[in-house]
Amino acid sequence: MSNFQQLEVWQKARVLARDIYKETRSFPREEMFGLASQMRRAAISIVSNIAEGKGRGSRGAYRSFLIFARGSALELEAQLIIASDLEFLSAIEAQPLIEKTTEVARMINGIIQHLDRQ
């Protein structure tokens, strides 16, 4: 197992990405290259940036990639709200995804703060 795979935040982000892929399957066909695609890319970006940053080997690089991951999490949260507004996702479907996204963003913030204190 690679070092990044042991991170709880990476594991939660991975589950979130999987869930986003599953939920966006039901989006209207014309949204497969629109909002659904953007949501999927944002979710994958979170997972990828955590992994890449961890693999860079320096605290500064790790922090930078965590900031990118946090930005992608906030992007995904906004996209989930829009998807709900457009009724591509019901409030019942969107809320747990928003909560997972918020949790991942909070965890990333915690790691960034920890790195800043070191």
C-alpha cells in the first residue's frame, strides 16, 4: 500500500469520488459533458492532489497540493448545490454528498494547519 493510501482523508475522498460517479450516472444525457463531467473531475482532483502532494516528499509541496485539493472540494460542493438546484439530484441525494465533501475539506484544512504549525 502506498503511503497516501493510508491517509484517512484520501480514503474518504476516494469514497466521495466513487459516490459522485455513481450519482452522476443518472444526470440527463446532455449533462454528461457538462456538469456531470465537471463534478467527476473535481472529485478525482481531490483524490489525485492528496496523493500527488503526499508523494512529493516535501512539506511545502504537500501543503500546496492540499490547497489544490481543498479548492477542488469547494468547487465540488458548489457543483452539488447547482445540481440540486437544477433537480439533477434531489435534496435527499445531494445532502449526504455535500456533507462528505465538507468533511473532506475540513480534514484537508486540518492537515494544512498541522503542517503550518510544524
